[in-house]
Amino acid sequence: MPAGHGLRSRTRDLFARGFRKKGTIHLSTYLRTYHVGDYVDIKVNGAVHKGMPHKFYHGRTGQVWNVTKRAIGVEMNKQVGNRIIKKRIHVRIEHVMPSRCNEELKQRIKKNDQLKAEAKAKGVVISTKRQPLGPKPGFMVEGTTLETVTPIPYDVVNDLKGGY
Amino acid sequence: MAFVKAQKSRSYFKRFQVKFKRRRQGKTDYRARVRLINQDKNKYNTPKYRYVVRFSNKDITAQIISATIAGDIVLASAYAHELPHYGLKVGLTNYAAAYCTGLLLARRVLKKLEMDEEYQGNVEASGEDYSVEPGESRRPFRALLDVGLIRTTTGNRVFGALKGALDGGLDIPHSEKRFAGFDKDGKSLDADVHRKYIYGGHVATYMNTLMEDEPEKFQTHFSDYIKAGVEPDSLEEIYKKVHAAIRADPSPKKSEKQQPKEHKRYNLKKLTYDERKQKLIERLNALNAAAGANDDDSDEDEE
């Protein structure tokens, strides 16, 4: 009989729990809070059968658009044919973790706000824009000696030492 | 010694997954804990309080706890070893003492949250099932009972503590099925029997029985009661006074003695590498001296 294409087909390894990570789910999964607009990663927890997303969404990142009692509504992109559609799914919190994709951005915003406030207090104009790395600066090479390499005339007797 | 095949190979240990630490210690039931802590996501950071009651051999702990990722936070706590301040010297782990501890905790929490005027609870303990009515300004303080790992049989002391907290004015969802005095066949709570247990009536009855039938056993079993001068008939009065004292001033009393400057060490201090090496040399020297080995051997070992 041919292989089926059910909802959880080909997920034997994908939804499997990790090595030595089976059993009780740690409590911080249930204690996290999510607000609308947060970025979250979807990572299916095979131990919890309810509220599982389809295997396509495993490993995707999206924004929260809805918060219910035990689940989160996540909106993410999916390529369907020749276009990309925004898809909205509901997932239980066990299959969701907060994404660190914009963690660097949030830190930078905080730092820039602080810098701008300091500069305003001092009356200095600063630019908080990130600059790309330019070409590396030039440098002097230290601790070198000069060795001149010149060709030497071919010496038949010495070069045929081994295989003559 | 018979030759025994090694049961646990290296691969056994490599593949072994340990349970959570508190499960290994046998202290936390994670199945229950997950369900107690799980807060609706659309309530965001609203804390979900649980009323934790634990019994040790000589003490009762009653706490109101909320959970965070960093760790659980205790809002208020009450212990049975505080009851001597309120006039109860003996019998600190029985049903009546559990009731007192629960009552003390409830009044403490409500006082902390400035809700104690509004929610007096059930002042006269009658043993009947009592649930808090919502007041005018604020809704009653809600907590969920966390029994831990005990077997929830009818008449267990945790339900005595539960009744104390309920009469104190907390809103704890419950059923009267497990209170002492619930009749399984009639499926109803006999309030008089429950009231007896709350005022230590069961202890008084046993005291009277022993005094008549087995005086020597009475002397050994209730020696603390005799020393404190507690009579079986006066038990109810004592508990009534304790309840009144608790309602009058539930705030915790700070102890007078200050912390010792240097804390007593309960485990061995970890030795440094040099200290361990030195100890080994000393041990070897002692062994060699005892065995009476020749000087060559002991020189090699000292190296």
C-alpha cells in the first residue's frame, strides 16, 4: 500500500523529543507571557498532542496576532505557488518559544535612546546610525628581512642524486 | 566473592535521563504543579496564587505562593510553631492545629492586602460548609489548594487547614466531600462531627478513653498535655481563645535573638588540590608506619 500524506506524515524525527529531553515539560514554557506583536518561533513539542501546528510551520517565525486562554495566534509567511501569503494559525504555548530575532534591535533601540538623551542633556549632536565596516586600514609590516630569490644554473650531477 | 556480571554498563549511564531534581527528591508532583500554575495567556502577568499546605513530623507549613520563571514567590506564610504565641502549646500537628494555622494564614494575607475589614469570614466555627461572599469594593482573594503528595482521604488534616483558610475569608474552590465528618453513604457533611474535629473533640475523646482504660498509656502518650496542664474538657475553650487571638492580631512576631555572626557549617568544606595531596601523603605515611614496611617503599610513595 502506498505511503499516506496525512497531517503528521513524515514527522517521525521532526516531532520527536530530543535525546534525554523526554518526559515532563519544564514549567517556564507555561509561565511565559506573549503580547500581540511579539516575534515567536514555532517548535513543535511532540509530547503535547493538542494545538499542534502543521509540520510546515515547524521552525518558522512569526508575529503574535491573538492571545487566548492556552494558545497564541501566530501570523507568518508561506509561499503558495508563485506568491507569498500571510497565514494565521493558532498554536498552543507548548509549541512556541519567544524569538530572539529582534533581540539585538530592541537592545540597540534602548541604547540609542539612552545615548540620545545624554547628548540632548549635553547639547551635542550625535548620529546613532550603524556604519558598515569599511576597508581595513593600512599597516606597516614589522619584523621582516628581505630575501632576494634568483634563479641558479641547473647542476646535472647534484640533481640526479637519487634516481640515476 | 561470586563473579557477578556488571549490570549497569557505561552506555547505560550515558543514555540515562535523570528526572527533574525535585522529582528525584520525591518532593514535587509536576503533573499537579503544571495544572496549578498554568495561567490563562490572555490574563498576561496576573499572578495565580496557590495555597500550599505541608506537614512535617512536628510542624505545619501554610503558604500563599505565586510562580515566576525566576522562582516561586511566597506572599504570606504561617507555621504551627507560631501557635504558642496565640496560646496553643501542645498538639501542634493535629486537625485543630491545622485549622488554626490555616486561619492564621488567611487573616495574615487579608491584613497584608488590607482586605481584612471587608472579609471577616466565618467568625464562629460551626463545621458547616462556608464560602466567602463577594464584598462591595474588591473581589475576595482567590487561591488554589496545593496538597502536594499526600493522599486526599476524608478527614485528612490538609482539609482542616483548608477549612481554616476558608473561615478566615479566602476564596478557595473546594468541595465538602473530604472534610472530617462527611458521610460517604449519606453523601452529606455532618457539621457537628466536623465542628468536633475543629475544636479537638476527637483528641479529647481519646484522652478520656485512655484515662479510664489505660492510665499508663495515657501518661506516656499525652505527657506534654499533662505537663502543660491541658484537660480534655478545656480543649474546646483553648481553641476558641486561640481563634480569637488569631483574629485580633495575625501579624507575624519577629524573634528576639539575632543571627549568629558565623554560621554553623553543616557539610564538609571542599579541600584544595594541595590540601588533598597533603592528606593523601599523610594517609600513606600512616599506613606504612602501621604495616611496618621498609624505608624504600615509603620513600617511593611520598614522591
